[in-house]
Amino acid sequence: MRLGPVLELAALAWLLSSAGAHAHDVPSNCTVDMDGVPASPIPPLPTSPSQNATSASEPSYFAHPAYSGFVIAHVTLMMFSWLFILPIGVVLSISQSRLKLPVQFLFLVCNAFGLVAGTLYNSKTPDLYENNAHHKLGWVVTWITLAQALMEIVGSYNRRSKWSFVTRNEQAALITVSFGTMTERHRAHAVPEAHGFRFSNDSGQGTERASSSLRSHSLSSREEGEGVRFSDHPKCMYDVEGDNPDGDFDENEGPLPASRIPKFLAESIPDLLSVKLLELISLTNNVLDRVILVLGFMAIASGVATYGGLFRGKLIFSGLAHWVKGGIFFWYGLITFSRWMGCFAELGWAWNMKPSAMVVGSRKASMPSAEFVESFLIFLYGSTNVFLEHLAGWGKAWSAQDLEHVSIAGLFFGGGLCGMLVESRSVRNLLHTSILVTSAGSRLQEAQEAWKSPRTYHISLNPLPGLVVMLLGLMMASHHQESMVSTMLHKQWGSMLVGSALARAVTYLLSYLSPPTSLLPSRPPSEIVAAFCLISGGFILMASSSDTVTSIEEHNLSAMLVFTVTMGLTAFLMAWMTLVFACKGWAIQRELPPAFVAHLRA
């Protein structure tokens, strides 16, 4: 079951609906509602200055000098584990590489050393952030990764499916192709038989070029619509002639070194676990592959807030409003860049021609466009938050700020709804009904070419999501703030959102002038710019919360420093993403027969 884009976008939808509207910087003596909007100011009480201090001026782990070596080791090991090792493990797991378990174990070892360093640091230092979320969330994601490793072991040694544990869901680097299509291409290109590989469900009968049985098998597969696809694991698609003909488990092929343990696991797991339980484990592992990096991002973000002592008390609402929405734009940029690299190509989301049901199956062919999903998320945000903007002042008069934030929610509500209608094929068919009915009598007299659908009908050219993002950036870039640093930060991330929308407009212009005609990703260069602006804009949005701005000002830092550091981190992150996805393609090719890899490159 293809869950990647649905799960990632569903997680973003949940975070988006829980964040509330944009929260601007507020003074420390104001109450803050769930949107981060200041309500009535609280009169200052006659207390000492320390009692009126903000989160940034209270004791924090960042300013605590003792045992700094432990916390440095904790941060270093955790960042190395979650940013460098785990992404490699995820793509190896999705590509069903036999290297997935060794990389997973390496991650667990590095993560365990990081936990030990963090535990030692906590035991030797006072609790400077009571009841923080990082400690709880860190243990939760640690147990989840441990459970996932156990599920990987169970799946890898499930003798019933051999290497196809995760439902043989997909290899996103390759477009899925039906059995008939592959057989025809194999014949047409005349791959030498000396290389000795064939489809695993091919008995070998009729493999001669003139054989009728080969052609009949190919045609019957096309009629069925869903044959053997590239999405199935290569180990299940091909068998090397003479290699393991009985399908027995080869302990030398397991993800662990050859010993009695792999053979024992391969023989015991199918007998101990039912088919339904194995399917449930498969589905759970498939889900975790798609969301584990999002959970890691949440753990790292909570760790930064805890280490800096940010968002204490009522300031948590302002912090959540900025960091959740900044994280959403950050992941929006990552997904945009992954689409440019070819992810979701089987859904037609990689700026390619959408494959037909014969190629990818009816379920994937029926998936909506990426622009429809973006429009739906925008609509979901607007439809929920338009009723939440006045909760803090319920029963009181509406202020100008309330109306401002409701207007933004209304923009998202209307823009998302209009975007979904534009993407609806039924609506578009109704829009040109009048010309079809009016000219029904003369259609026979016109050339048939004149009545063919334009090439642009087969691609999505929907500017509404980009327009909403651009207008939001323009509004936030001119949003008044309490300090110069905060004003500059808001202008920076607002400008980055505008830049991403303009880059997306260039993509649509290129697609309109030259619509994609291939199943392969077209990779418009403007999408790299759009992804860069979204990622960096999300980072700066997170840095523009009131507590973060206070910390920047107290340490005599500038908004320009934040901007330049963010640009460098974004460029490095995109370079690392490129290497990770290239590693995925290498892992897939590693599992294929060498002759077939050479055939793909031909």
C-alpha cells in the first residue's frame, strides 16, 4: 500500500490545524491566546525584577557552565544519529536493501551513547527546565526506533515473503511498469540471454524471440492491468538461473552475517506469527519509515527549546505558533525538493506525465494531483482557524488584530477551496460543456485535431497554492513588530515565501510552454529555488518567535546573522538530501542483476 505522500501530508495537516494563526511578538506582561495573539495586558505586580523576567533571562542549560562536555557529547551524537545515519537507514529500508539492518543497528548504538551522555548530564546538573517536553519525547522516539528495528528483523526473516516484508510497496526511484511492458521492452532491446536472468514467475517456456507463448503472456498481463511491477522487490521479480531454484532461504543473503541465527529466525518466525500479524507489522513498519524523520525533527526542536530555556509559561503559545508553522514550511520545502529529485513520480507529482493505470495500477492512478493536496491543506487550515481566532476574547468586542487574523484564515479558506475546484476534473469538464453543446452540429465538419484536448489538460497548472503563500509572505513582511530585530526577521521569512511562490510561477510557465511528455521527472530548475526559499523561510519563521528574538537581542546578535547562518544550513541540507536520495538509487541497483542495471542505463 502506497502510504508515503498521504502520511507525510496528513502529518503536516494535523500540525497545521493545531497551530492556530500567526502570532506576532508580544510584551511579556500580555496574555497570549492559542494563536499567539495578545489579549488584555496584565497590570504589573509589585514584585522583584526577577519575577517579571522572560524565559530568556531565566537560568538555562545553555548558560550553565558545569559538565558541558556531557551535553556537547549528547548533542553531537544525537545530531549525527538523526541527521546522518537515520536518513540513510530510512532510504535503505524503503529500497529493501540487505544493508538496512546494519545501518539501523549503527543508529541505535550511536543513539544509545547519546542517551547515556544526556542521562549523565541530567544526573549531575539541576533541573533548569521542569516538566519539559524534550525528555518525554526523546524517550518515546527512542522506543519507537527500537521497535522498528525489531520489526525489520521479523520482516527480513519472514520466509513467506523473503525480502518483500514491507508489502513490496515501492521503489520510488523507479517508475512502476507492468509485466507486459517490461517483457516487450526486454524483447525489443534484445538483452543477451547469456546473462541468465528472467522474471521469477517465468518458467522459461517460450522465451525464444518467435515464441507465441511469450507474446500471449505479455498481452494477458496488459489486459489484467496490474502485472508484476518495478514496485515489487527485485529479489521477487528476478531469479538468476540456477541460483537457489527451490526458493530455500540462503543464510548468506540475510541482513546479518551467516550463522545459525538467520536460519533459525527464517524457520521460526512464520510458525510463531500469523499472516495477519505479519501484515500488521508490515503496515506499521511502512508507516514508521515515512514519519520517523518528522518525529526526529520534533525531538530536535524540543531539545533546542529546552537547552535554550525558551517558551516558559504562557510564552509556549507564541513559541508553538511560530515553531509549528515554521516546521510546516520547512517540511513543505523538503517535499518540494524531493519531488524535483523524482519522488512520487508514480503519482505524477514529480513534474512528469502521470502514469496510466496499466503502468502503476488503478489505486495510484486515481490519486489526486499534488496541487489538489496542497489546496486541501490550505483549505483545512482556513476552515478550522476562521472559527478559532476570537476564542481568547470570546464574548468581548473584536479588535483590529482579531479581524486581521480572521482575514488571513479567510484567505486560506477561500484560496484552498478555489484551488480544489480548479483541480477537479468534473468541474473542468462542466466548464467547457457549453462549447461542446453549441458546436455539436458542426463537429463533424471540423478537423478532428481541432477537438483534441490541449496538451496542458494533462498536467496541473494551479497557481492558487502559490498565490496564497505569496500573499501570506507579503503580509508578514510588512507586519509591525515590537523590535527592529523581530521586524527584520519577519521581513526575511516573508520575502522567502514570496520568492518560493515566484519560483513556482516560473515552473508553471515552463510547464505551460512545454508540457512534460515523459514518465521520467522533468526536474524544472525553478523548483530548486522554490524548495530553498521554503526551507530557509521555515527556519527563519521559527527564529522569529518572541522568546527567540529576546535571546538574540540579549546576546547582541543581529537578524542578518540569523539570515546568513540559515542560508548556509539550507544549502548544506539540500546537498545532503541529494546524496541520500542518490544512495537510495544505488541501493536499488545493488539488488538488481548487473545485466538489468546495464539495460536500465542503456
